Amino acid sequence: MVGLLALTIVIPRVTGSTPYTVLTGSMEPTYPPGTLVVVKPQDAATVGVGDAITFQWESGKPDVVTHRITAVQYTASGERRFTTQGDANEAPDPRPVVPEQIHGKVWYAVPFIGYINNYITGKQRSVLLMVVVGGLLVYAVYMFVSSGRDTARKRQEADSTDADSTETVEIPVVNVEPSESTATK
């Protein structure tokens, strides 16, 4: 459970990435509906054919789409334009994507978790993050204290065992035969 929360909340927040939920089947089978895709900000100059990107469907509007780049073209002035298409779609998207529309490249995806992501938004996500981090800290303190307690208990048991027992030392027996000089005296 902790790992799942880390994948969906903590890692995206720490890395500046954004989690999005796939709502349609246009990217099946790679990203079926309900998949949580984590999108890492990426400079448009570093994306190319084959990359799955998340972009604004129309500049200035909040709606985003995650599709794969199928071609890169250059305008007469040298600006890049991207042709995109959903993996399950038969035709490319009708409009080329300009660099300003790109939010980033899909970094990783977690199937079915997107549905949960849709219900936990904004303030709820911040509260959940604080609860998870607080819980992890409490667990770490508990593990540290119990480890110290176990070590002290083992040390005490070893000390009490040493005090209660008597030590036996084995002394080797050496047979000495009298020498001639000691026998004649």
C-alpha cells in the first residue's frame, strides 16, 4: 500500500511530475482507461517519434490528451510540429501539436489507479500525503526504538548468563620423568 501511494502521490510531487488519468481507450492496449500516467515535464526539443506525450488539446484550454508522436515536421521558419495518434486510433490527430502545448512525456504508468486519482484531488491529496508521510515517520521511530530495545535485551541476557556461570579452565597434564641429575642427589 505504501509503495502504491509513493508511486501515485509522493514520487510525482517530489520530481515535479503530474499524474493524469486515462479516460478513453485511444491508447489501448498500452494505457487502457483507468490507467494513471505520470508525466514528467520535458523540453519539446527532446521528444520524438515513438514518445507518448501529454499535451493540451487546444492551446490555452485545460483539457489534455496523451497520445504517441508519429511524425515530426518543421515549418518554413524552423519550428517543430508534432503529429500524434492514439495507439488504438486508425488515423492521426487532426491538428499538429506545437511545443507550447506539450506538458511532458509519459514517465511511467500504473494500471487502474487512475480511477482512485480522480476521486482524490487537491486538498484531499495534500492531506493524504501528510498522513502517509506522518505514518512512515511514526513507523520509522517505532522500528528504531524496538531495535534498540532488542539490542539492550540481548546484551542484558548475555551479561546475566556470564555472571551466573562459573568458568572452567582445563589445565593440561604433563608427565615429567625424573632426570639423572635429580635422582642421584
